[in-house]
Amino acid sequence: MRRILVVGLSIALVYLVYTGSLSVSEALISLVVGFAVASLIGGELVVDESKLSLKRFIEAVKYAFKYFTIIEYQAHYQVVKAILSRNPGLKPAIVEVPYDVNSEIAIVTIANSITNTPGTVVVDVDEEKKRFYVHWIFAEAFEGEGARKGVSAEFEEWAKRIFD
């Protein structure tokens, strides 16, 4: 039951963020949709119920807020600035980015965060070597900690707090 509650509330929250509405009718729709979807897939998303906690849920909400406000804004600003510049300073490359998380959902969270951020997209994941291969339009480093720092370090820290 906790699985459905946590997944349902998470989906409802995401629904409200994307609709941008806080009306009572939208809140009710978000809860109905959230719990309907959670009843179908909650068991697949939450493998280890012992990891469910209010602290992790709050961390997930804080990450979502920071990601959709600060991180996305900064990335969009950098890309728009490059588009409008006579000398955009693009250095596109496929870079090898190591990661150090264990759960599948943490890996997916980091990959999605990278891909949803303008200027980067994950093109492959090597789970044996624990590497993402990322197309990065402002490549500062091509592998190792330099690539991690530039592309995914913050996402990985959040994913560890929430999922590992």
C-alpha cells in the first residue's frame, strides 16, 4: 500500500507541475490519475519498499523543484546565449561520463536529467563499465571526473539521496 501511496502522490505532484494549475478540480484529477497509474505500475517502480521514507520523498520534491527552476533555467540560458552569439563557443563531442549509483531507477533518473537538460543527451549507457555516453555541445572534458563534474555530478548526488 505504501508503494501506491508514494508513487500516486509523486505522479500527482508531477501532473500539477506540468499543468501549472492549483485549482481544486486539477488537484482531484491529478490524484485520480496518480493513484490509477500507481495501482498499475507501483509494484514495478518500487522494488524495495524499505527504502520508502518521508525524507526521500522530500528530497525528491526538492530535487524536482531545483531541477525545473534553477538547473533548467541555467541550461536554457546557456543554449539561448550560444544561439544568439556570433561566436557561440560550441565544442560538441561525445563524452564518457562515469557514474556511481547502483539502482536502476537512479541510473534512469540521471540519464533522464542529462537528456532533459538543453545541450546534453545520453546516447548510450554501459551498465557493466558504469558509464554514460553523452553528446554535449559545450564539452569541457571528454572522460572521467571532469566530464562527470560538467554533465552529471549534481544529478548523481540527488539520485543517491533519493534512490540508493
